[in-house]
Amino acid sequence: MLTRADLAKYPFLAEASEYVRELGFSIDDIASPEFTPVLDRATSRLEEALSKGRVSSPATDDERTEILSFPVSNLILSLTGEERAKRRFALAEAKRAYELLRQETPEKLQHIATGTFHWTLRRVDLQLGQRVYDFALALPDYLRNATSLREPKWKLPNRVLDHGFVYTARDETARLLEEEVAGRIVNRSARLPGRPPKLLQPRVEQTRGLISKWLGTPQTFELPKVPVPEAMPPCVRHVIEQLDEAKNVPHMGRFALAAFLLNIGADQEEIVRLFTTKWNTSED
């Protein structure tokens, strides 16, 4: 069902990864002059993601370059060692994917959802009042991707639930896929078979400069002085680990940590300082 043009639009798909493997792409290919357009597109993807929070469509119709530039972007990011930049890139690519996915046919949406992300997704043609539903999505797949969406319409009491399936419109399905895409990219590991070619190092340094320019210098997480920090429960330690990695912690997680710290004797002023650091603000 998917064409090479589709893989260029959605380079995170399993079919796109298979296409790259079939090309026989190796790390040594990066040093060849023919690979320059791929490096340029990979760099532009990163620059747009870091500066604007979005990735635009390419200016040319070179589908091969578009497909290959995606894993190269991930490789460059991995070499920088900046997890916050990786999350920023994942969100930017996911937003681009959503704008494209919402225009696809229901058949193609279903193929992408079930093929790469292994959703249990059924086609329906249902109208309830003014709402038209195109899909029935298995509850676990829905909850995994809707829990981070804050609009009231995503809350389960506001959904139509039938025998373990949640009804969704085409645009809503694309929005849930956006969440899935972001998670897939964040968890994607770019393994390097050997040392990177010297030609790639300037791109890595350029990306580090962009990260510093648009995301600033990462700040170190310092836990307020408290008695016996090793005795903290796993849920609190998990929140602390997220803060330590400069991740955006949901409101309830911050509240739980603040309440816990107060109850075990942490100084109130130190807790206020903890939650007013630059890295602890929401991402775009």
C-alpha cells in the first residue's frame, strides 16, 4: 500500500527502515560526495526542529535523500549526547507527521497504525449526533497515547466506549498517531558500526552549537537537603530521575514530589527554587 513517496513523508515507519536496509547503506557512505545532499537535509531537519519546533517538507522531490536523511539526523543527535535535543527533534517530526497523516485516507491511516505501531484499529462508519467516527481503537492503544493530551475531549468519560474500543474520527486518530510517532523517535537508538567518519564531525559540532543557541545550557538538578534520600519510594525516585534528565514532568508528578519533600523535612525555599529552574518549564 505504501509507496516510496509515503516513506519519504513518514521515514519513521518500519517500511522505511527496511528500505534503508535494502539499499545496503553503511557508515562509510557518508564520506562519499554523493551523500552531501543527505547530510545537508539531515542538518536542515535538525536546525528547523531546534529553532522552530517543526520540520518542513523538503524543497525537492528527492525521495531517497529524504528517507536517508532521517536516520542520519538521529545519528548526529546521538553523537551530541543531548537527550533534550532528541526530544525536541522527536516532537518536531511528530508534528510534521500529524499534518500529513490527517490528510491521508482512512485505509492508509489504518495500515500505518497497525503495521508499524501494532494498534488494534477497526474501520467504522458511525455518526452519533454531530460527530462522525471513522475508527474503533482498542482501549490500551487509546490510553497509551491519550493520557498526555490535556483537552477535555480526550478524557475517557467524554469518549464513546464500546466493548473495549474507543471511537475516533480520522483527525483524532492522526493526533493519537502523533503521540506514538514522538515516542518511537525518542526511543529510537542510532547504533554506530564503528567510528564516525571525520566528515560527520563538523555536522555534530554544528548541531551542538544549535542546541546551545536554541535550548540553552543544561542546568544541573540538585535535590534539596533531606534526611535519608535513599529511603524515597520508587515513584518519587522516578520523578527525580526525570528532573535529573531535564525532562518535562507533569503537574501531578511535581505536586507529589513537592508534597513528599515537605513531609520529610525539606526547606520550603529550596523546594521553590527547585521548581523555578529554567529546564523545568514545559516544552513547546
